[in-house]
Amino acid sequence: MLSLTREVGEKIVIGDDVIVTVISVSANGRVRLGIEAPKQIRIDREEVLDRIRIENLESANATPEITVDAAAWASYGARRANAKAKPPSS
Amino acid sequence: MPTATAQIPVTGMELKFHRGLPGFKGANHFVVEPLEGLGEGVFARLRCTDTVYVKNSTPLENLSFLVTSPGILWREYSVHVDETMVEDLDLTSVDDIAMLVIIHPRRPLSASTANLYSPIVINRRTGLADQFVPSVTEQEVGWSVATPLPLDRDD
């Protein structure tokens, strides 16, 4: 991994169009970064994105199995389709 | 109020995810298909028309998800879509927005969940879509990645 030392206000340029700026560093070690990048590039917190990635993968893997439970899904769907206009059941 | 049959507003639409779908490389084009005989109107299939790649795995030809419009099953559902998303998807009015959530089917069905934390936001005018990744936690949003499906005594 490339490691660079930067001070507050200094920037790092990645490729032609990604710029990372160190905005602030707090006493408790929190670093605030500003990122400028083209909009097709995802910029997310790693732990949040990982949780969504894993959930997407597991959901995709489980989806073919709905055919096994097709009758249950059909009746659940039918009940919800008709219940939509009714007040919520207690 | 007239009797409304549940309906997923974007059924039949082609969706384009400029940034792909988290977890899958190359998953940019999808179609929303009705699920005939399987919760039609409440559920739909979100099928990818690209060959996609998953880390440490062989290319995937048939990626699809079970989805629903969150408002059908969770009437109180709302999510604050941030400015970046509004700009990226070229959303100019509330009427442009449609949402889908991915269901994680489990057995039994009553154990199934849906990702209400991170809905798929769609510009229904253009078909531009993206999975929203909030910048705040599930607790702050009030909806979980694995929200149980609403059940009643018949489920």
C-alpha cells in the first residue's frame, strides 16, 4: 500500500480526476476528508458498503429458491395486493 | 378510497445503473419483470441483462432479485434521498422518483427480509437508477438492511 503524509489543506490526486483533500484532523484522531471525483465513481464508507454488498450477494443467491416456495409467495402476495386499500390489521 | 390493487410502478421498465450494483461488477442494465402467478403486483423480478462478475467467482449470466415497492408492504416507509443522488439521477420532481427494495427470500417465507436501509432509487422518466447508500447508520435511518416482511396471522 502506498503511504503518503499530508497536512491539513493538502491534497492527493488519484488518476486524472480524483482529488482528496485533508480538511481537518481532530484531537481524538478523526480525519475529515473532502473528495472530488466523477459521479460514476462510488465513494462510500467501507463498512456500510460491505454490509450492502453482502446482503445483495446473499439475496441474489437465495432468489432462485423462491420457486420452491412459489405457492407461499403467491398467497402472501395475493393477500397483500388485496389488503392494500384496507386499514392496517391489528 | 377506491379499492387499489397493489402495483409496482416501474414494471416493464429498463433500468440503467451507471455505478453498477454493490457486490457485482458490470451489473449496469436491468429490467423489471412481472412475476406471473407469484405475488404479481406486489413482487417483481429485477433481472440483470449484463454478464456480471463477483469477486473470486466465475462470471454470472443470470443475476436476478426479488423486489417490491416499499410503499406496498410498509406504508409508513420514507427515506431521505441526499442531494448527490438527486443530481446523479437527474431527479427534477418528486413525481420522477420510484423506489424498489431487494428482498432476501428465506425459508420459511416468514423469515424473509428486505433491505429498506438501502433502496434502489429510480428516475421513472429516464430509467436511471442507483442503490442508495446512506451516509448515516441503520439506527439513524430507522430501517434495517434486513427488515422482516410484515406478517399477519394468516402468514
